[in-house]
Amino acid sequence: DVQLVESGGGSVQAGGSLRLACTHSGYYSSYCLGWFRQAPGKEREGVAAISPASGRRYYGDSVKGRFIISQDDAKNTVYLQMNSLEPEDTAIYYCAAAGIWGTCPLRVNAYNYWGQGTQVTVS
């Protein structure tokens, strides 16, 4: 009974910013939440993850220092603030939830539930 819904995608110019949101329901809020992305012709890759239980955040090397993941537990929403966007960031961005907590991996196969994705285009 897990539902994840992404929003906030769009088209921006290089150097701009965008904030994605994922509203989630139906799962234990202490479990890992992550953002992944997939560009055409490429494999899905981990962008960022957060452990609500510990507050620890994890980032892929390509976005470290530019993206920030956060969560508003009262609103059941996880955010991805994306700054200094580059054309290489163009992809469909997915929100995901895993049935684990503590250390949250940036591995696709660690996550059980997925949203439909939201398109981010950087030109």
C-alpha cells in the first residue's frame, strides 16, 4: 500500500536551480528514502538518499555539493534541492523507498517502491 508521487520537474538553463518533491504514504517513515535518475540510454543511478531515523544523508559523487536532500516528516514529503544544474543532470528523476534503515545505499536494487518519475531538462 505504498504510494510515491514526484513533482517539481521542468526545464531550466544551466546554472539554474530546481526543487523536486516526493509525497509518500503507506510505509514506515523511518525507512530509507532516495532519489534516483535515469537518462535516455543509461542505467538508473542513485542521486541522494536520507535515513529519517538517523538524519544521515548520502550523495552520489556527481551531485555532491550541488544537491541537497531533506524531509518534512509532518508533510510526508522528501525534497531534492538541485543547484548549479548542468546539462548532464537531464534525466527522469524518481523517488524511491526501501524497507531498510540506518545506512541507506544508493543502489537501485535496495529500494522496493518507486514513483512514476518527473522529467528534469537542463539546457
